[in-house]
Amino acid sequence: MKLAADAAATVKPSYLAILDLRDLCTFTDHFLIASANSARQVQAIAERVEEQLARAKVRMSHREGVGEAQWILLDYHDVVVHIFADQTREFYDLERLWADAPKQQLVG
């Protein structure tokens, strides 16, 4: 989790938070939620997270949304990374949907 958050932070997202889902669901332990104000920066955050976790030999299970770069999802089993365009993050508002999850806001 920390490695993915640190990687995302290096690309200067406008928002970065961790939701702890361990007591709320069975499919993952954490969501890492990041957003940026351009599609290019959304892609850059995803690329940096993928690079850093690949170097650490963390295996990705699934990836979605890379082409549109409005909502990129990187599934690493224990952590699911959601990288949004700012407006898309506000529209889907995962923090509201998972309001019972303890949240650590790192940026924004």
C-alpha cells in the first residue's frame, strides 16, 4: 500500500487518499484513490504506480480504463488503485460510497 501511495505522490496528484476496507469487504484490503486535472497526468500516475510495483515484484491482477484515462483501475488483490480525472472522482465519490471505511487523506 505504502509503495503504491508513494509512487502516486511523486506525480503530484491533486488528491490522494487511502481507504481501509479490511473490516468492510472481502475482495480487497485497501483502496488507493488518486485524481489529477488532466488525462495525461492520470496516465502518468498509473504508469508510475505500475512501474514501482513491478520493480517490487508485486503482481497485478487486472487493469481497466487506460485508454480513456478518466478512471484507471489497477487491481493488486490487497490494494485496488483508482486513478481518476478530478471531475470523474467527484462524480463517482467512492469515499461517500465507502463512508464507513477509515480514511487517510494524503493530498488534497
